[in-house]
Amino acid sequence: MSVTAIYPGSFDPPTHGHLDLIRRSSRLFDKLVVAILRNDAKQPLFSMDERRVMLEECTRDIANVEIGYFQGLLVEYAARRGARVLIRGIRAVSDYEYELQMTSMNRHLQPDIETVFLMASEQYSFISSRLVKDVFRLGGDISGLVPPTVEAELKSKITQELPKS
Amino acid sequence: MSVTAIYPGSFDPPTHGHLDLIRRSSRLFDKLVVAILRNDAKQPLFSMDERRVMLEECTRDIANVEIGYFQGLLVEYAARRGARVLIRGIRAVSDYEYELQMTSMNRHLQPDIETVFLMASEQYSFISSRLVKDVFRLGGDISGLVPPTVEAELKSKITQELPKS
Amino acid sequence: MSVTAIYPGSFDPPTHGHLDLIRRSSRLFDKLVVAILRNDAKQPLFSMDERRVMLEECTRDIANVEIGYFQGLLVEYAARRGARVLIRGIRAVSDYEYELQMTSMNRHLQPDIETVFLMASEQYSFISSRLVKDVFRLGGDISGLVPPTVEAELKSKITQELPKS
Amino acid sequence: MSVTAIYPGSFDPPTHGHLDLIRRSSRLFDKLVVAILRNDAKQPLFSMDERRVMLEECTRDIANVEIGYFQGLLVEYAARRGARVLIRGIRAVSDYEYELQMTSMNRHLQPDIETVFLMASEQYSFISSRLVKDVFRLGGDISGLVPPTVEAELKSKITQELPKS
Amino acid sequence: MSVTAIYPGSFDPPTHGHLDLIRRSSRLFDKLVVAILRNDAKQPLFSMDERRVMLEECTRDIANVEIGYFQGLLVEYAARRGARVLIRGIRAVSDYEYELQMTSMNRHLQPDIETVFLMASEQYSFISSRLVKDVFRLGGDISGLVPPTVEAELKSKITQELPKS
Amino acid sequence: MSVTAIYPGSFDPPTHGHLDLIRRSSRLFDKLVVAILRNDAKQPLFSMDERRVMLEECTRDIANVEIGYFQGLLVEYAARRGARVLIRGIRAVSDYEYELQMTSMNRHLQPDIETVFLMASEQYSFISSRLVKDVFRLGGDISGLVPPTVEAELKSKITQELPKS
């Protein structure tokens, strides 16, 4: 049996929480596709390419991980990639509820694709890409929340964003 | 005792989840008013009239159902209509919390009007108007989620919306 | 349309929370049967008869309320009584979850019987029969939690229970 | 990569909910061990052997499923079996919370063993072994909740249990 | 030991829920700083100054309360003020989850500052500044939800906001 | 202002989770009474005295902590001790709900005593006395979950408990 799993997300930017989940999932399935969602409406901080490069750099040492893109329905992307599993991390009850609704809808659309949930590690359970960006913009220290590569990218990106004054 | 109940919502568009609740509520009270919320700030996909027509078509066979409009405070609309009951469907815990907060506020504003909750049927518990629209726009199959009439309306509406390319 | 509703419970003893729900439900349906669950395994403080007498006394002024007993499956009792509605009060999220599970099971067993949920009034949301008994046994003041009749019954019951020392 | 997963439980008796999860998990991992918990304190209805026989009968057509027993710490059993994954089904938020607590504890005890959660199918989300037994004892119809084999076993078991009267 | 606590919020406008929490917190700590968040992105109804004046008027009789402003990271403001405690009110489970995530992040940023939660009083548990404004704009009665001062300010503010017609 | 706080619990036995909360609370209030609940119905593993000794040993370096006993109503004990604050740790949503119900009841019984909640540290959020005892009995490693003193006590206690075989 050879099983491909997909771990979808925005990864804007990738955090230690994401990377922990990628590492743990890669041990369970033959191949893991980390799939970056292209969502033009959301005005991301990092371009698709920048996010792909950061993810590649941080997962370089994991042999069975591949970075991909998708837009449209996740389950159709999964079907095209021959993936049987979607990976979702859960942290809080409210995550969980939204995830169950999406899982039911995905099951309705593609009954053969299974969603499996992994619990966030305790020390990463409060990290989200949005919160990392907010803390960084307000001058807080984000080492320990993202890998050094990502911290450097955030620094150069957000310095550009701000007007010199 | 003759009791009128109100089932309020945006119905943009009506789903099988809504229609299941309408059918079940209509068996419990003498008269059921399905009340479409006019919320100009929300940029709905369907006009008030289009939503009314779809709801009328889908509830044609239920004698004690009537379609209405409201804006402003729901409890005042209910009082004007002589309704003693508000119907709310609940699916998930997060729905439930928001509903409890609204129920407390409505009770504060009009202590004589009672809110009753009905649980969504299992097979419809993951359907929402927003999710139906999202899935449809991304090319997913929504039969089974909305009645055929509504599916046809969505098709013609969303085809107009997209630029020919 | 004439609708009978059933409000089931242990009522060991009835609290202000129960009576609030009985009063509110009695305004929504033509007839309300308050159904005391006979559960021999649970070792109740009050006998079935004592609970019936307390409930009758506290609901004497509500014309369309009747007190009954049941054991076995609630939905079969409801069917025998010609009831179309089960009333359940909800206070907290954990109540709610258990209630949803029971509602799904009851719907599976008797699809024609509908469960409706009413939210506990804010000032009664922390009262349960068990907690009232615990507080009373520990010497706390329970006026405001149960009607005076019930307080008197608790007093005489629990004084008998304790060894004179 | 060859991954063994363990699906632990009491299975007293197995339900359609369990079997749905077994079937779905067996498609994701190379080998699935369904592990029956021996808990002498709990006074089960069915003996370990009876549960094993029912599970074997119901999973006969799934090649990579094996039935096992365990007592003591689940993660140590998993380590002895060379399993890298624990499977847990989740239905409601309260399940979920308890599961997260156990997952943290198991991760503390054996960091290399990963717990993955699968969401119960909507139509089985209200079924539990305990509820099935309760409904059956009260004379309710449980076809649709358990496989025919299990229903037959329940019938013969619970008939023995009751005094002839 | 002299402990300063900070109660942060938008207070746009202050409600009876906020004032209840301020009063209760002021009894627990030597000094309480009510800290108004300056968030230019949020388009508040009341200016920072108007909010400060309303808070001062409503807390005039509490000796150890002081009104302040902050922007940027709350924990850095707390550190600058020599505060050891952050006060947060909780009403519903969803509040609670978000609060736990923020608390973890704040603890990561400043391990010496402790967040303590106080439960909203039952009669105020459904009040939020946003809901008060919505109800007021729709013509509902908000006495009982905010102090008279705030009600008067809302009246003059929202009358200005609306076009004369 | 001199404020005494009470941190009540069974502490059967004390865990790192309890000790973390004691340490953090002792920094917020002038005096902290750790109050061991005497509950004869619960069949504790450790006697009241054993629990007091373990708590004293583990809190020896915190000057403003005192160990006490109570039975009966917690709020009456608090009133007798002149305490204005009850401390409760929260970990999960289900904890939280039960705590809110108890807080409402305590507020009803003694409106002047305030309950404040502190969030469990992430690394201790899955530890409970019951789970520690279960894991220990099943042969799991509990270092990291309780202080060495407590681990030694558990060892000698549970060895006595088991029959030599």
C-alpha cells in the first residue's frame, strides 16, 4: 500500500506549528504534499513563490515531502494528485468545529478521501501565522515561533512595508 | 391556543438544511412565518425578491407557511406579527454560543417572545448558504445540498457574475 | 392543530430552573406533560409520589400542565401519549452535546417526534437538582433555588436522613 | 514505509460506528490492529472472547485487519506491536477534549507514537456501545446501529440476563 | 506586596458588563489600570478621549482605578506600568478559547505577567459593546445594558451619524 | 489592601500542575491558603495528613503559602478565613463549564467572594491527579508529572496496595 497525504494551508508564513505537523505527518504516510492555497482575495504578505521557497528550505531534510500549489476545491486537487488523505492540525475546540464542517463537506464531495486530524504539540498550540505577523508588527520577539529563515524573511518584508519615518 | 412562530434568516440562498427546519417547525406551530432579513450592508448574491420566490416555490406544499421580510430588530417584527416563538436551527457548539447570546438579548428586549432551538438533521449539519456558494463557485457539485430550483438559480446567477473568458 | 409536548426529567427535587421551563413551555403548546422518569437504579432522594405532589403543587395555576410518570424509552412514552414534541432545557455546552446525541438517537427511534430546546434563564442557569441537594446537605441556603414547598420537603427529608448526634 | 496502526476500544459490543472507522482506517495504513481493552473493573456485558469473535466476523473481508487484546498502558502495547499510530474516532466536542488530554499524556509517555483522529460519519455520530445497550434493554430497535451478528448476540445475552417472569 | 492589574479593552462604549468587572477587580488588587486600546484600523464610534471621559465618570467612586491608553503589545505596556496582572472577563466558551490562545502568547512574550480571568455576572453575560451599538441603531432599548451617561452619549453620537430625513 | 486567596482541591496527590498554580498565585495575593477538601465519600489514596505533608514540603520555599483543610461549603470556609478570592485552574473547555456553574453557585451563596481563574501552563495542561495515579498503577513513568517527593510517596503507597504475587 502506498499512501499519499496532503497537508493544505496558507503558510503565510510557515510557523514552527506547521513544521512540527509536517515532520510528524511525514512519518505516517509514504508521501506528503504540502499544498499552498492560492487565494487571491486574501492579500497575503508573502507571494506563492516566497512561501514555497521558505517551506522547501525548512523541509529540505525530509525525503518524502513535496511542496505544491492549489486553488479551487481541495478534494479535487487531492484526487488529481492521487492522494487518499488530507491532514489537518487541530488546536482548539473552535478549530475543531470548523474542521468537522469542512470534513463533512469534503466527504460529501469526494467520499474516498479521508481527513485525519493531528493534535498540535502543546508548545505550539497558540501559534498562528496571523498572530505571528501581528506580534512581529507590534515589535514583539517571534524567535521560538518561526524558524530563523522565516524570521529573516519577515524582517525584510515588513521593513519594506513600513514607511521610513 | 394559536401560536405563530418565526423562522428568521438570510436564505441567500435557501438550502436543504433550511427547508428541513421549515418543514419540521411547521408541524409544531399553527403558523410559521419564514422571515428574510434585509441587511443592505451584507451584499447578498440574491435579491430579496429572488429569495422570496425560491422559498415560496420550495414550501408551496406546506399550508401554514408564509414568507415575510424584516429589517431592524427581530423581536419587534415578531411582536408586530403577533408571534410568540422564534425558531433557530443549531448545528455546532459555536452556533449555539452565539445563539445563546442573541437569545439573552432578545429576551431582555421582549421577555414574552420565546426562542426555541431545533437541531439540524445529521445529513444537513454541515451545509450553510455561504459554503454552498463557495463550493459552487469552485466548480463543486451542490446537488444534494440545495433543491433543484435553487441549484438552477445559482447556475444562472453565478454564470452572469463571471466574465466570459 | 393541537400539539402535546412532554418535558421529561428526574425532578429530584424540582427546582426554580425546572419551573421556569415548565411555565415557558406551557405557553407554546396546547398541552404539556411533565414526565417523571422512574429509574430504580439511581436511588432518588424523593419517591415518585413525593415528586409528583411537589410538581402538582408548584404548577397548580397552569391550566394545561399535567404530571405523569414514565419508564423505558421516552419516545415510546411520547408516542403512547400522542405527543409530538419533547422539551429539553439547555444551560451549558456540555449539556448541549449530550442532548444532541440523545436527540439523534430519539430521532432514529421515532422520526416523527421532534425535540425542541429552550435556553435556561440566566438567573437559573447554574441550578441543578444535584447541586441543590449538595448545597443543602452542606448547610447552605437554598432559598432562591427552589420553591418554598420544595425547601420544606428537603428540610424534613434530609433531617430524617441524618443521624441525631 | 510500512506503518502499523492500532484502533483501541472496549467494543462491548462493536457498533456500526466502530466498523465504519475500522474500514476507513484500514485503507490508510499497512496493518490495522483492533485492540480490545481488558478492564476487569468495568464489568463488561461481553467477555473478551465474545468481543473478539464478533469483531473477527465483522471484519473478515478486510485483509489487513487483526484483532488483539491489551491491558496496561496503550502506548506500551503499541510499542511492543511496533505500531507508530493510534487511531481515535471523534464525534463531539467533549470526546475531543478528553482525547486531547489522553493524547498529550500518551505523547509524554511515548513521543514516537502519533495519535490520529478520524471524524465519525454523520449517520453514526450518535451511536455508542453504552447507548446501544441501554436502548436495547429498554426494548428499542437497534437494527441500523449494530451489525446483524451483534444484534443476535445482544439478544441472546440480554435474554439470559433477565429473570423469566 | 503591592500588585497593579490592567484591564484592557476597546470600551467603545463601556457597558454594565465592563463596569461590573472593573468594580470587582478593583477589590482584588492594589491598583487597577483600565487600559483603552488604540486601534486605528477598527474605526471606533467613540474617540479615545470620549471613551476615557465616560470611563472616568463611571468609575469616579472607585479610589484605586486609573484610566490609561495603550497601543502595541499589551504585555509591554503592562511591563512599563509595573503591572503583574492582566484581567480578562469571560462569558462564553468561544471567548475562552481565544483568551487562552492570547494568554499563551502573552506568557511566551512576558512570562512574569499573569492573566487572570473573571467570569461575567449572569445578568451581563450577553452584553457586548458591538451588540449594544447594533441594538441601539435598530431602535432597541439599551437602558439596563449601559450606564445612563453612556446611553446619553450614544444618543447624541448616533443622532449625528444618521442623516436627517 | 491585604488580600487572602484560597486554592482548594483534593491534591490526591499534588502534581506539577497544582504546584505551578500555587507558585503563580502566591505572587498575586498577600496570602495564599491551599485548602485540602476532606471528602470522606471519595476514598482517597492519601490521607489528609499525607497530603498536607507533601504540600508543605513542596511549597516550603514560598513564604506566603499556608496549607489548610476544609469540609462543607467552600465559600463558608473562605468567609471564616477572611479570604476574598478563590483560585481555580482551568485547562479544557469542559473544566471551564463546570467551573462556571460552581462559580455562579458560590456567588449566589457568598456574593463578596470572587473566583479568579488561572490558565494551566501548556506543559501541565494534561496532568490530573487521577490520570497520574492511573498511569502509575499501569507501570508508566510519572517523573515530570509530579515532584520527586510525591513520586516516592506514590511508590511506597501503591506497593503496599498491591498484593505480592
